[in-house]
Amino acid sequence: MDTPSRSTAVRIVAFVLVVALLTPSAVSALTYDPSEERTLTRGTVTSPANGSTVISVQGYTFEGNTNRKKPARIISAGERGQTQWVHDDEVGAGAWFFDVDPMDNGNLLVSSPRSGQTVVYELNPDTQERVWEKTFNITDTHDVDMLSGNRLVVANMRAWNESTQVSDDRIFVYNRTTEEVTWEWYFKNHYPANTDGGYNKDWTHVNDVDPIGDGKLLLSPRNFDQAVVVDMETKNITRRLGSDNNYSVMNEQHNPDWILSENGTPTVLVADSGNNRVVEYAYENGEWVRTWTVGSNTLNWPRDADRLPNGNTLIVDTLNHRVIEVTPTGEVVWEYYATWGPYDAERVAHGDESSGPTIRDMNASGTYAITGSANLTAGAGDGTEFAAQMRATFSGTALEEPTNEFATRWSHVTPWLRPVWMSGWDFVWAIAAAVVVVLWGATELVLGRHRIVGAARSVRGR
């Protein structure tokens, strides 16, 4: 009886290995039931919300192509977590939704990058129609806020100047009546050129600008790991929380809020995205002191946190695809799941940004875990389990720091790339299968190089 050659046996083993690695994905694809996908659903609700909560969902768009199964949209959730309406305006290709702010008249101010531009408009939630709109020739704008006198203040990121090879990232004020830019503030005039490794096409990634009174703005240059207060008259930075690459304070934060305590102490509540937590800092005796930390055990890239009048905090837990309201001690009392990638959430009755007391005013300083969640997956599958396993495996070893960095990037990127029916571990095995195929193909090329070269020469010689 003939026995297979060693090379044939290796090919059989490689083939079987590839099939085995792809089998979980195949099973998931065949058994996937879209009707069971939790894309918009209520979670824990032990305390009904005070009115509606409006949520912006970033969605997935790449090179102008939107994944219909991971849509961008604005959602209104009711007091008990019921879906009230969904707005998925797609005028202009590749729409995303970022900042959404309740206005005094009951409408919403929407910031929506699309097709290399940014569309800002006032949305009537009752009619789902635009009251007015303005298109800016700027890309990926995350935040636009209203100022008095029909003015908009805009956080303009990715403003790369090709001719000078310098970042022109800025904050500017646009007057809708005169259709003019009336004020500008450039980061390059206030930060060293080597900040965050030097100028690049996404130098600051400034993701938030909030008017905080007295002619001052609170800015969030995410890539600088800072929140800063700018005086609009002098253009000086008057307060600075954090510093570049000092991740113990903040790591690529989003949407900081400025709150004054009962005794006037400046306080910042912020989604500390890269550290997977929400934190609060009070400015005392010339320095910032952390007074509150919540969620390090469960949050995954939070991108918004607002203090409510009742003392609870409304948090957007982006890569767990949910919005939660938690007590000062971290208990979930209201929860709503919304795929893919919620960005901003506002309790409409309380207006834009935070409107409640500081943690110290409530005598609740400390570090708390989040408890009481319904722990639904809402389309996230087990995409974070691989990252968690990596962290646990290398914890306490010399590889802990690079492994944690890799695990963080993995958990941030892969949910956007893998199909909705594919779990996180399915994706890992599929990548492993692709690696085996590449190595197999390379080996075949090396082993057959003489035959391939001979065949090529034979063809040329004809």
C-alpha cells in the first residue's frame, strides 16, 4: 500500500487546520438569526428616566461606504428604555453622527460628517425634518455647539496643510447671519510642534468644545490627553487638566464637562476613554485632584459622561454599545443598548452637558465598580473576550504593558471590521486561518521555485 509523501501529509495537515479554524465562523454564519440581534433594546431599568434620552450612534463607514448592518443614526429612548424614534438621515454618502445637543426650542443640533465635509443642522424631532443646515468644508467634525447671537462654535480637527506640512487644527466661531468666521484659535500657536510626536494629519483630534461662561471655552484635544480652558478674549489657556502621554490622568479622553461645586471649586467630569473609565477632578490649591472613578471593571471606550440633576451620571459606553445611568456608587438604574458605536447621549429635559452636583457635593468621593447591568451583548458578541484573555494571561509579566496596548487597540478596532454574525473568537480563528494559508502558499512557492522558474523560461523560449 502506497503511503503519502511527507509534503503531501503536510498539505493535508495544513488543509485540515484551515478548515478547523474556519469552522466556527461558518457555523456562526449559518446559524445567525438577524431577528435575535439586539440592536436597539432596553437593559436594566429600576428607576425610570426623567423624560427622553437622545443618543447619537456613529455607525461604520469606511472610504465613503456605509455598512448597512452597522448604521449611523440618532435615537430617542423613553423613560423606561423603549425606542421612541430613529433618525437615519443619509443625505450625502457615508454619514456619521457625533454630537447631538438639545436646543431651547425642543429641537436638536446635529453634527454629521459625510463625504469629506461636515453637515450641521437643526433637527425637528417631531417631523424628522431639518429646520436649517450648514455644510462646512471640513472633515470628521465631532462637535459643534450653539453660542448666543446665531453663532456656532466648531471643533475643527484633521485640518492638515499640505503646502506647509503643518496642522491647522483650530476652534472657530461661525456667524450664521453674516455667514462669516468671526473668531479663530489655532492649536499650533499654543502647543510645541513636537506635541504628540509632532505635526501629523490628525494632530490634536480635538473632539469637544463647550462654552462654560465668562467668555471661556472648554476644549478636548484628545491626542494630547488634556482638557483645557481658553479665554476667548485673550486667547490664553487659563486651566489645563492632564498632559501629553500622562495616561495616569487621562488617556485619549472625550467630552469633558465643566461643573462648579457649591463652594465654587472648578470640577471636570470626563470620559477617560483610553483608560476605560469615567473620572472627576476638582481643582484645589493650584492642582487637580481626582475625586471619583467609576467603571474600570466594565466600561469599554466610554465617550461621554453627563452629571444629571439627581446626582446620577449618564455614560455612553461605546464599545459595549450602550448608554447607562449610574448612581454615584456605580449602580446601573437605567440602561439602553444601541449599536453600532454610540457617541453622545443627552437627557433632553436637562439640556446640553452636565447639570448636576459634583461628587464632593454629594460626599461620594471614591472608586466604584459598575453593578446591576443587564449584561446584554447588543451586537458586541464576545468581541472583548479575546482582549480580556490577553490581558489576564500576561498580567504581572514583562509583556504586560505591550500586551495591554495591543488588547486595547484590538477591542477598539475589530468590532468595526468583523461581520455582525461573527463573534470575537471567530474573528481570531479566521485571522489564524489566513496566516496559515499565507504561510502555506509561501512554502509552496519556495519548494516549487525551480519548477516555476523552469516553466517561466520555457514560456519565454517559445
